[in-house]
Amino acid sequence: MCGIFGTYAQHLQDVDHVIGLRPGVRNFYAMNALILPKRTVFICDTYVNLDPTAEQLAEMTVLAATEIRRFGVVPRAALLSHSNFGTSDAPSARKMRAALELIRSLVPDLEIDGEMHGDAALNAGLRLSNFPRARLKEEANLLIMPTLDAANIAFNLLKTAAGDGITIGPILLGAARPVHILTSSATVRRLVNMTALTVVDANASSEEARSRA
């Protein structure tokens, strides 16, 4: 683990040079978990890709869903936008719709829908009353944002206004080995949480390597 001093981008360059990407993965991504009073949500991409393409969003969602399952949680993903199930044809909305089709082709069993507003993602009743044919029937716990700005702003607002600062992350997705880059605002509690997560990831990687051998 690293990142308490320096910038995230600088540390990511070092990770890329020394450890690199997992085979078959094209990009790194960052995910943060927020433990809120009534729910836990995971938000991507909070630190790496400024304006991810539909292909990057699809890869990120697959990686994030896999990581969330390590927590013993069933991922339910929402692709967020200013557009709500086709109400806008802006480039960013079209990007999220294209990502949805790619994700469904890659992992057809993943619970996911979009593009949608934030309230529709977190309120299943609201979503289904307005869009009864939505495939996602429950509250989303994995929020895929259209840009880094949207993800980082949403994460920090929720952390401050509703989360009492209880977070896990940033969780680096896509690396060839268990490695995570923290930020200068990391608390002792987050350091402990991330240490535990890294150990679990390392043990899982060792077990996967032994099973392949």
C-alpha cells in the first residue's frame, strides 16, 4: 500500500511500471466503498480515468463486480447519468447506454441497468414506478459514474454529508498483484480496513495460483 504522501497519479505510474496490469485487462480503475447509515455503496471511477469510454466503463464494471463479491455482497450495478432511461441523447448518455450493452454481453448474469438518475439507482420503488420494465429490481449498490469528476465529487459529498467518514478505498482495480493507493486524507481506520483487504486479496491470489498449478 502507498499514497499517504504524494499524488495518486504519481503512485499509479510507479504501480504501472513495477507491477503492471492483470493479463487481459487494459486499464486501471479506482473504486471507493461508503458505509452509510442505511446502505453500503461502491462508486467508480473515483481517481484514475477522467472520461472513460464505453469499453472502459464495461471493463471497470466487470472488475468492480468481481471485487464486491469478495466482500460477500451481491453486486447490483447502476450506470448513472443526467439522462434517465433515454430522456437525453447527449454524448455522455449514449456512452452509458453503449456501456450497458457491452456489460450485458460480457456478464449477462450481472444485475445492472441504466442509464439512470442517482435517485432512481438508490430507490427501487421510484425506479420501478416510473420504469416498470427496468431489469434492476432492487436498490443498486455499485454506482458507475460517467466521469471521474462525477465519481469523485459524489464520493466526497456522501462521505462528508452522510457517511461519517467511514470508507474503504480507494480500491485499485486491474493490477496484476494486490496493491492499493491511498490518499492523504486516509484515517487510521481506513488504513486498517485497506490492510485487511490487501491481505485478503493476496491470499486469494495465492490460492488462485495454486489451483492453476
